[in-house]
Amino acid sequence: MNSNNKKPFNKDRRPSGNRPPRDSAPVKPGFAARAAATKILAAVIDRRTPLDGMLDAEGGNPAYRALGESDRALVRAILNSALRHLPRIEAAIASLLDSPLPEGARALHHVLVVGAAQMLYLDVPDHSAVDIAVEQANQDPRNRRFAKLVNAILRRIGREKQEILSRVSDVPAMPAWFLARLEAAYGADAASRISDTQLEPAAIDVTVKSDAEGWAKHLNGVVLPTGGVRLAAFEGSIPSLDGFSDGEWWVQDAAASIPAKLFGSVAGRAVVDLCAAPGGKTAQLILAGGKVTALDQSANRLKRLSANLARLGLEAETIVADMAKFQPDDLFDAALLDAPCSSTGTTRRHPDVLWTKGPEDIAKLAGLQERLLRHALTLVKPGGLVVFSNCSLDPEEGEDLVARVLAETDMAERVPIKPEDWPGLEPAISPLGAFRTTPDMLPLGDGFASGLDGFFAVVLRRSR
């Protein structure tokens, strides 16, 4: 066909004759799932919307809620892969373009990322990913003129997959701003290891009421240095596993189980779990014999905490309150403050975090945590303990914050954590006696996933 006879593109041109409008064409199988993934990816990257809320079965994104469970699972897989590998996917796409995408072509960018994520990192047939991505472009007036480009780029990815994966393998998996902070805090080698860990899904760890060895054997798991159990890969849902409905255990990352154990014995002591929901640490404190008060500013979150405790056969006093304003009638013997933070230590299970947070968020959250920690010290009796923890990897939310509080008040002193008390986790104890886990720690073999969440925890004693 003579190219000179082609009609120029006109976005207002309408189909003629008996040809139905494109919008009324039959929807291809799998199209709705990819369309939902693309919309949600755009919300995460462009509007910094947290992923969990959009994937909520009841209040999440409407396009996601309209899907069946198998399509929802596909959406989750696409999004997790796309966000874990985003810098590498973008580098792969850029390497195949003769010139950058037009300014403002964000919708097109997300279609390409979703398509490439399936082809490079998921077990999805290439032809399916390409076909639906082209259909997505055709159905979007903004992208229709780029449908051939989408087809060409994704087909090249299919043909040159291994070469492309090799070419982008050295591209850091984390955004540059955060990788630079990791390098400053931990050094280049450790930062690279931490970055690489987020490319793999997190392990499933459980905290058991008793008999960790027995439950590890029963659940095909392994006992961890924290006393919890790590599960091997399994088919089915977590609630279907033995012991769950009977309340014998609950899901809790190994690192998240550490702070509640740092008090030593709490038997018979009055303990407040500040920012308590969803309740894993509350349950630990109850099982340790504490008289536990669970506080959270969200009534709905406390309802979920109470439901979780009910399944476990445990009880605690619950109080809906803003922790920063909480003034108890009687001071406590101990307080656990697992503070709201940037969650940068949890990117294996929450790969959206580094795309919805930025340096300004870390600074803002560090300021909030400092205010909460200063207040938490006023809630315990002189001689009482405060354990401060969070799941951030950034020292601004951990070591720096605690050092500043201790330098500016004579109300508290550090209680060093001893490495010999934590066999198997000695590298996680800092010279000053704080816990600092990073996701590249806790190497395991024999079919069990390695690593744990990045966590910071410190023990302080009120001195007056």
C-alpha cells in the first residue's frame, strides 16, 4: 500500500458503515484485569496512593472490586512485579525506544510497564500480554495512535527477553533518592544487598503460643532465632492451615516479633501497647503475662485487634485515643511504642512504599515519632521501660531520633540490648545496644526464604 494514500490520523474520526464503535467491541478475556492493574499502577506512581487500600476487597478500587478472585490474583501479581522491578522495567522500555515517550504520555507509559512486567517477570504467555496491551492502547483515545508502538516494543521484549534481563540486571531496584540514603547509612555493598532483597516476596512467619518446634514440624516450617516459625511455600490460604482457626498462632514477621520481647519479664506488670493494632505485639505481651492495655486512635482498627485476640482466646483492655494526648489515671510499668513510620523496611511485602513516600515524608514522620516517644516516656513510672520501634530502614526515624531525645532530656537512659541474648541475630545488635535488622539478614536455606523486615528497636528506662 502506498504510504502517500494513508489518511492522516484524526482522533475525532468515527467508524463508518456497519462497523461498530470500538467501545462496543467484545472485551477480550483478561482485559479487565490488565486495565485495573494499569489504573492502580498509575495511582501508585503518579498520585502516590498506597496500594493496600486500593486492593481492599470491600473499599478498594472499583475496577479491582469488580473482578473475580482469579483476576484479582493476577492484578496483585502484576502490580507486585511491576513495582518491585520498576526501575529495570523502565530501563528496558527506554532502551527499545528511538526517542523518549511524548511528555505527558503517562497512560501509555503504564500500559507498557504492565505489559513488560508480565513478559519479563511473570509466567504469562507473551502473546496474551502483547495482545491485551495493544487493545488497551486502542481503547484509550490518548493512546490509540501509539498502538503500533506498543505492539513493536512488547514484541521486541518477547524476542529479546534474556538479553534485556541481562542488560538491566545492574539497574538498582530502588529509586535513586532512597538508595542514596541507604548507601549513606549502611555503605554501598549493604545498600545493594538490601535493594536486591526487595525483588523477592517476603517469607511467611508465624508467632506460636507454645511449642515452636512442634508447630514447625506440623506446618513444614523451621524455628527462627526469634522463636517464631517460618513456613515453606505451600498451596492454599493461611486460614486453611492447621492451628489457625484454633488460635494457636498468628502471622507476624520475625522482625516485628522482636520489640515485645525486649522488656524481659512482664508477668503481672501493667503494660500499654501504644499504636497497638493489628495486635500481634499485644498478643505477645498478654502471653508473657502482662496486664495489657491496647491503645489505638482508630476504632475500626481496634475492632480488628479485638477480633484477632478473640480468635487467639486472649483479652486486653482496649482504649480508643490519640496516643499523643493520652493521659492515664495510673502510670504503667512498661510501654511499647511501635510508631507510625515510612515502612521502608517492608518493601518485600509492600513494594509500593518507595513510590508513595519521599524524603519529605521521612522527615515528617520522624518528627511525629519523636513527639510520640517523648510522650511515651511520661506514661511509665520512674524505673519503667519504654520500647520504641518501627519498620523503617532510615536512621532519621531511628538512631538519629533516639540520640536526639536522649541528649535533650534527663528523663530517660538507654538500656543496651546484649548480643549474647539473641543467638543467631548478633549482627542485628548495634554497638550502642539497639536492634537494627535489615532485609538481607537471616539467611536460610533448604527451601526456606531468607531475610526479614527492616526494623529498629531500642529500650529506654525512665530515670525520674
